[in-house]
Amino acid sequence: MAHVRFYYDVPEPLALAYELAARAYRAGQKVAVRLEDETMLATLAHRLWTQESGAFLPNVPAGSPLAGQTPIVLLTAEAPIPPRPVLIQLARSHPELDQNSEWVLEIVGPQENDKAPARERFRRYRAEGHDVQAIPRKAPTP
């Protein structure tokens, strides 16, 4: 069973997705990032290539011929999830996990339209027998 971590009330979900992808990449892990739509995918792809001056996090869309050898693969909710030990999940629908999934890192924004489907995914992961934990990520108060 996978370890599922729900980061909720995240003020900037794509910023946290970048941070988690960077940590996994630097630890030598292959990552799949599941996004709601093509707009989110393009935004995160750009951020992964340009966030840090002089550095980048190599990534391609899941349909690319280079997906098998690229550390970070980006996909939309409709695409099948490639076998990777780490899945960063920003889509509203429940992902279909396989036996290669060790970690699922769910990122949930503060909007109610993000929270309702996340609650359903949380219950479903638990029913499937996964190790599920919730982690608040609210912005610090000034």
C-alpha cells in the first residue's frame, strides 16, 4: 500500500508541487505529477525549467517519447499514470494507483471546490487500505 500525504489549505499549490518534485528529484526518485488540465501542466512545466537561476528540473509530458528516461513526467487527469514511485496529485479526480506507487502527495488548495473532491479522495484512499495522513499548509500569518 502507498503512503498518502494530503497537504491541505495550500495557498499556492503549484509552488508546493515544484518544491515536492525538486525534493524527490534530488533524492533520485522518479516522479509523476498529475494536474487538472493543460494550463496547469504548462505552467508547472515552465516553472520546473526556470524557477531557479542556472538550474532546472528535467520534465516532459507523459506522452513524450522521452518520458521513460526523464525524471519528472507531467500528465493531465485523463492520462494514464506511468509507473513511478512518487505521484504528486493536483487533479480533482481520484488517481488509479498501481503496485509501483509508494508515495502519493496530494496538494489541495484553500478553495471549497478543491476541498470537497479531496475529502472524497481521502475517504477512498483509507477504504483502499493506504497509509493516509493530513498535513496543514496554511500561509504563515504576518
